[in-house]
Amino acid sequence: MNGFVDAQVSVLYFAKSAELTGLKSELITVSSNVTSVQLWQHLEEKHPRLAVLRDQVVLAVRQEYVPLSEQPLTLREGDEVAVIPPLSGG
């Protein structure tokens, strides 16, 4: 027994990510102990069009920015995860 449980979290989509998914938000269930890369892969599996953002996107968990990496996240039931695509313009 590894002690990891699933957590239901709210995913908020902004700007281009909302356009690509057709959603502003959704509830998903993921392992409570997941890396940001694994979380992104889960979102990409649900919404393959998000793949175009992979190299530029930043996630925010509990309103703290999290780069896509192998660093473990600890998600809790009811957490908010924001998908923040790059801002357009220069």
C-alpha cells in the first residue's frame, strides 16, 4: 500500500487553453501525489489539442506557479489547478 489516494481537483482554463478545450473549468480526478508533468499529460490525454501549449504552459496549484517538471505535487481534494498559457503579444 503506497498511501496515495485520488483527489478531485478543479482545473481552470485561461486564454488559449480555454479556447483549445472549449471549457473554462472542469473537475478531474488524479492521484494526490503526481508530478506537474504527469498532471499535464493527464490533461493532454483528455484534451489532445492542448499539446500545442506543452513547451510554454505554466500550471498554478493553489495560486502558486508550478513549472512542468518531475517535482512532485501534493494535490488535496478540492484544490484548484489553473492552466496558464503564454500571453500573446510582444
